[in-house]
Amino acid sequence: MREGNQELQFYDTTMRDGAQSLWAMEMRYGTMDAIAGLLDEAGYSYIEMPVNAMNAKHHCRFMKEDPWDIAHLLGRKITKTKKNQWIAENLDLLDYAEYRGVIRLYYQLAFKATEASRFFYMMNTRNELDRHAPWVVPMGREMGLDFNPCICYYPSPRLTDEYYADLTKRIMSYEPHTFWLKDAGGLLTVERLKTLLPAIQKEAKGVPINLHTHGMSTNQGRVVVKAMELGIDGIHTTVPPLAFGSSHISVFNGIHNAKVLGIPHNIKNTDALREVERRLKVIGKLEGLPIDNHPLEYDHSVYKHQVPGGVISNLREQLRQIGIPHKLDEVLDEVVQIIKDLGNPIMITPGSQFIVSQAAVNVATGERYKQVLDSMIETALGVWGWEDAGVPWMDPNVKDRFLSHPNAKSLSAQYEKNKEIMAQEGDLNKLRRSYGMTQATDEEFMLYHIMKGDTEIKQIKKPYRSYYTGKEPLVLLLKELSKDHDISRLQLQKGKSYFEFCQ
């Protein structure tokens, strides 16, 4: 708990959660190349790395970029600021079928590439603390990493202050370096925080706590200020245009409110951040990405559908892709009903993705559960957690419908098999031989494994797209303009200096 004149720590998640919340993860290698070095100059406590298997798949599949190149880029570009990235008990959010040796190798490679020193891990969702943490946390420590558990907030009658206090107390046995109070849905209110944060702080016994909250409810600004007043140690922020909306507060807004409260902070170079903002707006405009994000109008429905900030932009994009973008409100209404059906599970990855996907299917087919996603059946089986996943409180009729589905028997058998696999170290050499990759590098082997073959890997296009920001030397500008054969004459003027070029 921050006391006295101790600095408030601002943490940056522009490239990870900002891009996920507002640009549907569409942040390219060239964009990160343009801003990472500047973020490193600001003075943040940590910068969050968009390096995990989910991002790796997205970059390879949709942007035709090698995710290992991004990891190494960030390792080179960010050298002054500490880095934080995700560890999970698997590689694919939707698949529990990895040997521990595969998972260990991936994270060893990812953290080595970025040179990140801390990992964050969600403690009370699908894993429910003691399900996987007993081997995942030691794995991170064996890699020499600091441990950052995430306490995931969700407004449920079951999740009282006492629940969160007990959870914090149990996590303390893992000796964390920092806590996150993670409000992925942006559903915290000032009134709730007044009792919740002190309850967590009491059991954290001086371990620093950061607040991670999104803008879905529009309460985030007031919640952040109240957290500052209550002695929160750190705040997660993003740089505009990847702030506000369903994302996090702007770092500039955080700095302003800290100043109003008379709280010193760690940001020393706002000029670098203003340049990041300028470059992101230039690149966003070039790519047709939203750059005019602002705080949302208050919409009480977010407390009903509870779709997290990092999911809503992807939902909009997916509805657009299947031709029903105009049915967003109908899908969100269906989300509300599914949450009730499933016993009020915590709406956070991956459960939130499952629920919005099933809602979209229900709306698209015009009938509730006409088509049941395998993830719904797995949820009823307990694959994705038990109490926090809502299983004991599921509507019995809905649960029976899921478990009587033709796929239920095979999914149950697969789950039991997957549990056996995940308890084993596995033979990586045997796996390499099965892929015919005995001579491949570890990174090549791991990308092949993540992408389930090399079909999409072969589509990677280099060199990657780069972006000019207006700060490049004149000779580079002329070189690029010379590629446009329709330009025969160019005039440049600065002050009294005047240049004319003809070809």
C-alpha cells in the first residue's frame, strides 16, 4: 500500500490491452517499431508485452508476421523499463492439451526474446487458484521471474469482500511480488471499491497492488481517483488513441488526476508519450483503425451483459465478418440470458469469449441453443473451472441439454485425456521428429506447433510494413517519393529556405 510521499506507479498496456480493446489486436510489427522506444523513455514501472500464443496466432494468421520477430523487436527496443507478460497453464486459450515441457519451452523462449522480468497469471477464473498454480508459479520462478497474480473482479452475489480477502490470503502463500486488481469488464464502482480494496490491502500485507480497469461502465475515471486516494500502488494506462472507450484511462488523464490529488508519480517524459500519441494517430488513420476514441456515454446495460473491454471490439469485428453487425444489441441481450443460464460465471477470458460466441450463434440461427458450441458443453463438464465458472449454479435444464448433446461423451473423454497429458512433461524430441523438425530452431519448432503446421507460416511476408512518422531524414523522404513515377516536380519550403526538385 502506497504511503506518504511514495510515487504512484503508472504501468503501460498500450501495445497489449489497448490494441486488444480498441483495434481488435491489429497492431503490426511496424507500429510497435515506431512507438516502443518512445514508451521506454517515459518512466513507466512496467510495459506490458503483447507476447503470448494467442497474439502469436493472430499475427501469423491475419497479419502474415512472425511473432518471434515482434518478441525480439521489443527486447531490443525496450531496455530501460521493466517488462511484464502473461503466463498461462496452456498455449491456446481454447485447448487444454499441452505437455508441460511444451508450455515451459514456449515461455522460456518468449521471455528470453523480450527480456521480460515479471509474469502475470489469473488466479481465480478457470484455474481457481489451486488447479494449475502449484506448477505454473514454480515454473515462472525457475525462469527467474517475479510473480504477479491477478485477482479478477466480478460483480456477483457470491463474490463478496470476504471472498476476495480470503483469495488474497491464499495467494500470499505463493509469495507474490505484486498484485493486480483486474476489472476486465470495467464494472467496478467507487462504492464497491471503498470496501473491496481495503479488504484486499489488509491481507496483502504491504505487497504492492495495481488497478487494471476498463472503461465499459464509464466509471473508470472516478474509480481510478478513489483508488489513488485509498493508497493504490499502481494504475494501468494506455496512450491515446488507444485509451478510453472500452480500453483503459489515458496516461495523461492519470497524470492530471494524480497532480490534482498532490500525489507524485513515476512518469518523467510526457514529450515522448505525446509523440507516441501522434504516431499512433498517423498510423491508425493510414490503416483505417479508430483514432477518435473518447470516454463512453453511461450505459447501464454493461452491468447486465458484462462483456469485458478486451472482448467487445473483437465481437463487433466478428459480427461484421458474418454480416450481422446491426445485431450487436440483440447479441448482448442474449449474453445476459446465457450468463443467467450458466450460473453467473466470471466474465473473463476464456469464458467471456465462449459466452459471446454462443450468443452470436443463437442470434444468427434464430433459436436458442439450436447449435451448441463445444465450449458450452466443456463449461458444463467443468473443463474451464467449477465454482467461479458457475457450474454448481447452472440452470439444470440447460446443463442437461449440454451434457446430453451428441458431442458431450467424446468431449468428456477428451478432457480426461487432456488432464493426463497436462500432468506429464512430454517428450519434445519425439514431437520434433513427428514434425520432421529435428534440425529446426526452438522458435521455428514452437511456431509450427502453435500454428498446427506450416501452411500459414509460409504466408508470412517480409520485409514487414513500416510507417513513416514525419521525423525521418529528408533523404529518406525523397527516396520514398521517387518510387511514385507520377510525381515529376516537388517543392519544399521551410521559412525562407526554398527547394525544388524535378525529374
